[in-house]
Amino acid sequence: MKMPFKLLLVSGLCLAAVATAMDDKGYASIYESIAAFENRAGGDARIFNRPGYVKPIITNLGPVLNSNWYVSATVPQSIAFEAGLPFALIPIGADDRTFSENGADAPTIFGKHGSPATNPGDQTVYGNETLNKLGVFTYPYLQLAGSYYHARLVLRGMWLPAISELQKFNLIGIGLQYSFGHLFQYMLPKPAQGLDVSLVLGYSSSGISYQPEDYEGTLDLDISAFTFDLVIGYKPIEIVEVMLTLGYQSGSMASSGHLVSHAEGWNGQVINPNLTVDGNDGFKFGLAVAFQFGTSFHPVLGYDYAGKSSFTTNALYFKQQFGKDKTPDEIAKEKGYVRGGSAAGEEVEAEETPKAKKKKALKKKKVVEEESASNADDEFSEFDEE
């Protein structure tokens, strides 16, 4: 259990330098990895102020935090509650392991190692050993939501106590969703009534403090992520919903702290992280399928692309609705709306609402009264003539 938990913690918390110095293997030392977070005037450009070296952390973390804000395009009018452990898996690809520096390709913190035995004079700062071995990136959290009258409030969070070098970890997020289907579904023909549209806003903030072994002080990372999504959903059958997402997302990682090294080779060296790095902000596209099994089990599987491909899942997600919403046909009857018409422009008998029937009966009664009055006038006219 120790190794899977460690890998999950490392990938989830995005710690930039969790391995001990492995210079004999060609990987970057802790000092070299963390120094990339400091913009030091006059500092060694080989190790300081290297946003491209650490950018893959927020590039992967941004899409993780900006995913799983919705589980359906429809938000019911009745009260509903949700709970689950959604997460996203982002494959770490070749573009996460290299970046362009001074016109040449250089390893990122996820990058490859060098060959100190064959090239001992190589001054390249290579990747971190632990992060180099990661194949996917994730970030766990607990999510709760409640909805009423087509508006939905989402809360997510995760807190961990100090564990070894990890001194602090917290995550908190808030999301809002509103669906518009109730405004137009009753006007649609039967096959299209499963269509719904909603808008989603999501914001997450996370804080990490990391104190490496043989160091005084901490590296602090403050991470924020924001997404704005248009979600279009369609239910071909009641228990299945297919969703298309179009949106915009952003992510940012600000570093701070103060560290003094007591590690071999770097004893007495100081690092003051102060670098802010933005992720791949921009257009977001997604596809997802949601299922409703029974009254509460509501798993969702999806794919998002926002500069990075990510696979999203709410495999352990539960949604319970209290009450039953009106159907589009029931709403149409309340509003007196009649879909369709005959060739002559008359109302279709099969879709007449009570209001339409009452109006038609009054019209018919008026016609009968007018005909009776007309017949009476004719009789009086004939009597006068006689």
C-alpha cells in the first residue's frame, strides 16, 4: 500500500522535487529543481528563473481542477443532493518532458536523465527522478452538490495533515450551474425533448507547502484554476445522457517561501521561490456520457481537451432527487401551448390543452347563440310580412 499511496500523493500534489539528489543517475538535485522557482537577479541562468522547466506542473494540474464540475446538463426543479470522488487522469506525454530554452530543447522537471558516467561535465539540469517515472497525472478531492429550481451549487475540497516532507495541503473549490431546458423543452417535438443546455462556472484554489529533507524552510505553491463552460446534453433514453462541452479555462501557479540547504554539494545555499507560472489557458472541448442506475448511482465518463487531453470520471458518484419534475407536456398544458397544427391552421385535436378546449367551447357556444338570434330575427321578419 505504501508505494501506490506515494505515487498518488506525488502526482496529486505536484511536488516539484520529492526525490533525493540522484546526481549519479543524471537526474536533477532537489536544489536544482527548486531553484527553478526563483527569479533571482544575476543568478545562475542554468538553474534559476526557469518557468518552462516547472510549467508542466500547472499545465497538467489546471485541466484536473477544471474538470468534473457537472454531471448532467439538466438541473432539476426539485431538491437534489450529490456526493462523490471525481477525478481526472491526464497522460504525461513527450511535450510535458521537454521545453524550448535558448532555441534548443531542454528537459522539464518531468524530463529525462543525463549520463554522468559518459559525460561528467554536462551542466544540463535534467528531470526529477520520481516525476520522470510518472505516466499519468491526477489530483483527488471530495465533491458535494445541492440543487433547487434549476440552480446548482457545487463544493469540492481535500485536506491532508503534515506527512513527512509535506507540511501542508489543502484544496477548496466552488462551482455554479444553471440549466435552461425548462424554458424551451415544452415547445419541442417529442424526440427532441431530451435536449437541455446549461452554463457552468468553476473555481478552485489549492495550497501546498513542501520541506525537503536536509532543508530548512518550505517551498509554497498557491494554485488557482477557473473554468466557464457551456454544456449541451441530450437523453436518448431516460437513464443515459450524452454531453458536449464548449468552454474556456485558465490555471496559475504562484511560488513563495524560503529554503536553506544543508544537502551535500549545496550546503548553506538559499532559495527564495517567487515565480508565477500560467498554464495552457484557452479553449476547452469535452464529451461525456452520464448514467443513472436506480435512484442514486450516477457515474459519468468523459474526455476533455484544453491544450492537454484528459480522461474524466465520476465512477463513484451519487445523486439523489427528492420529488418529481413536471414533464414538458405537463408544462405545455399549464401554459396553454399547443405544438403543431392542421393544414387549415386549426389546432390539432390530439394536443388540445384544457385551456384551448375551454376557448373552443366558448367560441362554439357564441356561434350557436348568434345562429339562434339570427333564426329568431328571420321568424319575426316573416311574421311582419304576413
